[in-house]
Amino acid sequence: MHEDFLKEIARQLRQPHGEHATEVGDRMNKGNELMNQLAINLLNPQANDVILEIGMGNGFFVKDILALADAIHYIGCDFSEEMVKAAILHNQEFINNGQAKFFLASADALPFESPTFNKVFTVNTLYFWENPPLVLNEIKRVLKPQGQLLIAIRPKAIMEQYAFTQYGFAMYSKEELCDLLSDNGFKVIQISEEKEPDQEINGETVTVASLIVCAEKA
């Protein structure tokens, strides 16, 4: 496959932009639907939770979070301007009734007071953190005492199948992710590994799996 094409896929997955942003957002929703649902179930939203999602894309799954309990306060942030605009459009009802807000922001500079959230989660963004300890320090800052962080990724053995991940993706095994969290002020409390149905990517059938790690602010 042409190198420039693979690099563009990687850039779009990192930060959807330009004329293809809408299509990329929709494709991510489809390809990562099961992973998002697993993450939301493990997040276990409860009434009065204040939840931050880092990298919510076009906000397609916000409705699923807010349907799980009354009085959930959801905030999403993403550093793709196109995704933030799409999330606002998709979730206007929740914004109007005060259940959801969306911000254009980078994970290493969260525009929130500390502490604000009792739960923070992120799906398929860890690969793109340029300075993971800095991001985790920001998450600790905005988390309340004993607040929880949930990180969902595709494990390294899966990601290495995809040709585009050689361009700007930092990949993690279960052990590497747990060590990253433990080394940066979090206590791992739950690990979930799920085999997913195979997917077709650019005409090739690939194995798919999810790795979700829940940790508590130490």
C-alpha cells in the first residue's frame, strides 16, 4: 500500500481534519463500537457522576452514557476542531438541558479546574499522547480523590497488524499499559481483555481485540 496513503490514514485517525473528517468519524464509530460499549459498561456511570471523556470524536456514544443513570454530567474534549463541532451538533439536546458540554482541548492541557471529575475515560487515544506522563499528570489534577481513570486501546499485538500504525502510533501491551499507570500515580484495579469479531481493513481480514484498564488515583 502506498506510503503516503498510510501516513494520511494515521494523520486522520490521530486528528480528523479537512474534507474527510466526517467520514473518518463515522468509520471510527463503526469500527470501535464494541470497544466503546465495553468501556462504557466498565465505566459504570452512576447518578451525579461528573465524567470527562478525552477524545470523544463526533460524540456518537454520549447518548449511551447518559442513558445509564439520571443526573450524569458529561464533558468531552478533543483536539480535532471538526470533531468538536460534530459532537455539538449530534448532542444539542443534551447540551441544552445541561447534561453535556464539549471543548476543543489537548489532553496535556485540560481546561478544567482541579479537582472536577470522579471519572475520566478515553478510547483509542493513548497511541497519540506525545508525553504520556504529562497527560496522566493532567488527568490526576482534574480527578477527585479516589477518582477513576479508564483507558481503552487495542493491544500492541493487534495494532502491529495494521500497516498505518508504523506512522506515529505508540503501541502498548497489557503489561506496558499497567506499568505506565503504576509509574504515574495510579493504582490498577481492573483489567478487561476481549476478543472481538474479525474486521476487514483495506480488503484484508484482521484479528481485533480490546484491552481496557481501570485505575484509581493513588
